[in-house]
Amino acid sequence: MKVRKSPSRVLWYESLGFGLIVFLCWLNKVVDLPHLVVGGEAHASKWRDSFMETMLIVLIWAFVLSLTKRLVDRLHHLEGMLKICAWCRKVGHRDKWVRLEEYFAEDFRIGTTHGVCPECLKKLEEDTRRFYRLGAGAETAPGVEPQPEEHSSSPAA
């Protein structure tokens, strides 16, 4: 997954194409292309018309370029996302699915280690307390004293 941060070639090709259209419009006014290509009568060139055509082409180019830039930016954003399986958490990478640790090691040359985030640690501690509070782990956990059960019977008189 290689995402280019530089401007896309598509935008350059698009700009080059519109530049070529403007060039041909002005070349037509200077040398009268229809007269040269297919013959016929020579046309008088009107520089105001050429200027208006150029302005119209530039406006259309700006509109098309802005739309294309938005599409290319969106494409780069989507290509930059990491595809992860919702069930096993493997990463889709180069037409295969690998564990996240393998992906980091292969693509980024980054080693990984494991730890516990504060939220998971808190949940783990609460689950452990609940497990021992219910008495289920009293026999299996070495060095842990079983907690006395509280009775709600009334005191003897």
C-alpha cells in the first residue's frame, strides 16, 4: 500500500490537456487552421473572441480541476486506510491476510511487543475481583485466602 503525497499525475495531465486546447484556440486565430487544413475561405481573426474563448476554457478547467482534485484526495484517503478483518483482526496486505504484527514487521520494519492498555487493565482487574468474589477461584489460586461469606441471619439472643 503506497500512497503518494505529491500531486497526482492525473491533475497534471488534465492541466496539460486544457493548456493544449487553449494553445490550439490561439493557433487557430493566428494561422487560420480550418483554411490550412481543409481549404476554403480565409477567416478574419477577432482577438476579442479568442480572449473570451480562453476565459471560458480557463473557467471550465478550474471547475474540472477542483472536482478532480477532490476525487483524487478522496482516493488517496481511502487507499491510505488499512484493511483489517472484523473477526480475526488480520490485515489485508498485498493480496494476502497476515497478522498485524507480521504486517508491521514486513511493511514498516517495526518490531512489536505486547502490553495492556489502561482500559483493558481496569476491566481485567474488575473481572478478576468478580471471579474471586464469587468464590470460583478460591480453590485454584495459590496464596489467596478465601473470603468469608456473609450471612444475613439474625443474631442469637
